Amino acid sequence: MKILVTTPELRFPIKLIFPIGVLRSRWIWRIALKYTDDDQKQDIMMYSGMIAESVDVLEKYVRNNGHFNLVEVEAKDGTRVVIRI
Amino acid sequence: MESFGARLAELRREHNLTQNDIADRLNISAQAVSKWENDLTSPDIDTLLKLADIFNISTDELLGKNKIEPVYLPTEQRKDINQLVFRIIVDSVDGDRVRINLPMAAVKIFVNNDSVKVFSGNKALENIDFNQIFALVEQGVIGELVSVDSADGDHVRILVESI
């Protein structure tokens, strides 16, 4: 997964790259739970399973159809965020 | 219906192309592409055909015609769920634009829990029944299935398209 952030203030875009497979890791979700408020822990536990399941679907989709932009956000001030799978 | 310029800019970004990339392929200036995207001028018919080739779509789709009407597909013409993409397009009243593209198979995982709304955090999506949309798709309806304006002026469109 690539996260690309461009803003009018920055001369160069910010690029973050990490494998989406890590979202399957229980270790990642344990860290997320550690830094989550108690009232949101239930949500995290519920969504972690669904997100891990969706990672399988996304990987299969990329294998069959190539990479795609999962999310694109463009603010009025010119800031643009793209999450590319 | 969105303008030709907005549609062209959207397609260009979807394909991760710059205005220069398009200009190079058409052997024209990047300024000409910029003028099209800002709806100051329009390309001629020959160029429209070349643009459609670049994006691998029909000229109807390039002009935004095919995506508007929902269509019912009989059983034998329906695509597998893995061949469908769920697009959420939000144009907020303050000028922000959000585009979410999800493989339909991934939507299926979340749809029973209304999690699409939770993840988006967008108020305009609160009253949209994603279960109903998914049921429509399962019955063979694709195309633009939702086009609504929220109370605060955001315009939301939901499309289901085949790959």
C-alpha cells in the first residue's frame, strides 16, 4: 500500500509505503488496542477481523486487475491524499 | 452531470497520469489539456477518440454518458462479484473531493455491519442503506445507484461498475 500526500506548501510529495499484509498481524491490532480508548476497543476488535479478511480480497483483486487507488481525497486548498493498493 | 473537464481530470488521476503525460501522448501542449480540464476549451472529435483509447473506455463513457443510468442485467449477463467495483464519490459544498474505490467483494465483508459509514466518517453517507444497494447489485442492477445531496450540501454518488 502506498500513501501519497501532496500539499501546496511542500515542494515534494510525502510517500509512505507498507505491505497491506501487516494488517493481518495480531501484533498490529494489539498495538492499536493499547492506544485506543476503552469505548472504542470493541469496534477495533470487531473491525480487525473484517479488515484482515478484506486484505485477502484486495490482494486477490490486485493480482487479477492490477494496482488501483483505494481512496483519493482532494481538499480545496490543494492538499491531495491518495491511498494506492 | 459533471462537466467534461471534471470527468477528464478524474479519469487522468484514476490512471495516475499527469497533464504532461496526456499532452505527450496526444502530441499537444500541457496547457491545452489544462484548458480542457478547466472547461475553457474542448477537444475535437479526433482527439476525443484518442483520449478514449488512452483511458481504454468508450467516448460515451469519456463524456460521462454511460455511467449515469442504472441498468438491470439479466442473469446470463451478470458479472461475478469479483468483477465489480463499488465507487463512492463525494463532492463537498466547501470544495473537497473524495473518491473511494472498493472491490465489491470487499464491500460484502463490511456491508452487514454498516461499517462503510463508520469508516468514511462522512455525514452525507449516514442515511444511505448499503444493505439495500448490495441487494440491488445481487439482483443484477449496476450503474449509478445513488445520487443525493446531504443537508449540509455535500453531493454523494454511489456507482457500481464492472471492471
